[in-house]
Amino acid sequence: MEVYEKLRAKLDCFPLGCPDQEEMREILRLLFDEDEARLAASTPNPPLTYTAAKIADRAGVDRRTAAQRLARMADKGLIAEIDVLAAKRYMLIPAYPGFIEMQFMQGQEQTENRRRAGALWHSAYSGPFGKEAHGYPTKSMRVVPVRKSISTGQKVFSYEEAEKIVRDSGIIGVTDCACRKAVHNCDRPLDVCMLFGPAAKYSIDRNLATRITAKQAVKTLQKADDAGLVHMASNSKPPVTIICNCCTCCCSSLKGLTVLHNPVSTMACNFVSGVVNASSCKLCEMCVKVCPMHALTIEDDQIVVDQEKCLGCGLCVHKCKTHTLALKRRSNKTPEPSGLRLMAKMLQERDKLPRIFENIPRDLL
């Protein structure tokens, strides 16, 4: 099997994989040279990890050369390098969210290959890659508003509130939004993508993110609100891995709603905007302008919210200076209890469990 196809097939075993699509094959060719692809194709999928020596032997490559290349690939964000009992071990990371985004994080030189890969990443959404990310019931990300946009008197769980998530997340890193950096469709802030826990530490150690405090993270959320960005978190209960701050013109997490025309109900959020004080409205239209889903209109001198289009992000509430709007509870959906459970559910829905069970023995041999 040709080395790039072997690598693509292994990457396609992740919940959001690397489908058989020309754009995805070209991304691999742009980001991995042939020697790197050969080593990566011999690197195991998690939870397995291998030393450089074992990967070298599996790939038929000199051990010293393999160790140097694997370390360089880890520095570039193409594979993961972890320390186990003082020994460096390696494993694959998915294409998305994973090594594609890492090419556009803080500190990464924007080479011609990376720029071309970024354009292909976003054009791939019109094909199998878009279906992989958004064509199934369970998504990898969900919308989380800030607490102040939710109407008073409502019980709000920790996993439903962006500020609570960042305050309870331990190590926090901030980096550039890979989506906006890749396609440049708007001038909204770049430095608003936040990582938490082990993902944050890994990125900070490699200068791909900057460590910040919880107070600074809350300010980052506020900056994103002011810029009209939607808070998107990992679709599991805390501790979560990431909070992205997304726009509909650039960001992959919202492409399923805009480019692929999926209903907003597929992007899990338990809240919806509503008018709570119609008499106070000054018809300034700030809420209309900021809504990413064009869910607000003015009819007969009144604000009207189309609840089938409303994402529940709370941006309209944030921009409303007259307290006309507030988020109300729409549902009581509970995210998956852990990231591992989320991955298992996504694999099952995408009928990938048989491939996982076939791939593990191959990695062990």
C-alpha cells in the first residue's frame, strides 16, 4: 500500500478521521514529506505508544534517523510525543481536531505548504470530510454561553457556562484560532483559542500556546464576546480540552450549520434567546447585526427571534444595552460524561469500531 494511503487509512480510524477524499490526501502530501509519512504510518493510534526504536524497526528505517525525524514531527505538531518512565514515546493524533489545526497555532511559520493545506482543509467540508464532522447526531463541539447572558433565576450547570469551565480547568493556554488564520475571511481576534489541562501543557511546552491565568481566560472570553464570536467547547462534561471562539465565516465548528445547512439543534446548546422586556427595546438593531445565524429580525417595530435558527450563544444578549433579551432554557441535554465516552459514541455512530478492532492487532504485531 502506498505510504500516504497507509497513513490516511490509519488516521481514518479516529472519530473524526481522514476520509478517502482528494483534499485530505493532498493535505497529507503537503504536511508530511515521504520519509515522515512512512514513519507516521508505522506509529500507533492511541492508546498505544511506541518508542522511536520500535517505530524505526516497523518502518525499516535507521533508528537514529527515525528518532530525529519523529522528534521533528512532534515539534511541528504532526504526531504526539509523550514521556513514559523517562523514555520518549510516540502516537498518532487525528487530522481534526489535531495536526491540521496545530499547523496554524501560535509560533508556527506560515509556509506555502501550510497555507495550501489550510485552504484544502476548508474546501474539504463540501465533501466526505464535512459529513464526517457534521453528518452524525453527536458532534465533537457544543455551544456554551457566558452566565450573564442567561436570564436570572435559572439553574445553570457547570458544563453549560463558559466562565465556570475556564475557572475549573487547571492549566490554561491561549493560542491563535487556526480556522481564521488558515482562511483569513475576517479580521476578528486570533489569540482567543483556549486549551486546558494536558492539551494546554503539551502546547505550552512546545511554544504553540501561552500560559494564562483563569482571570486572563475570562477576559479572553469577554474579548471574544465583544468581537461577536461564539464560544464552542468540547462536547463532554468538564474537564474539557478546548474552548474555541468561532465565527461563521471562518470556523470549522460552525461550518455544519452554515455551509452544510444543518439545523442549529444539531449543535448542542440548552438555551435559546428570547424577548423578556419588549417595552425597553430601542430598535438599535445591534442584536440583529451580531447574530451569527441571522435569527433576529425587526417586525412591526419589535424584535423577533426565530428559535429554530437561534444557536443559544448569547451574543445578542451581550450586545443588548436595554436588557430586552435574555437566554432561556430550551432543553436539558447533558453532554457525554467524559472525552473517552464522547469518542466511543462518535466511533459507534460512524461505524468505525470494527476498524478500530482490526487496527489494534496490526499495531501490536
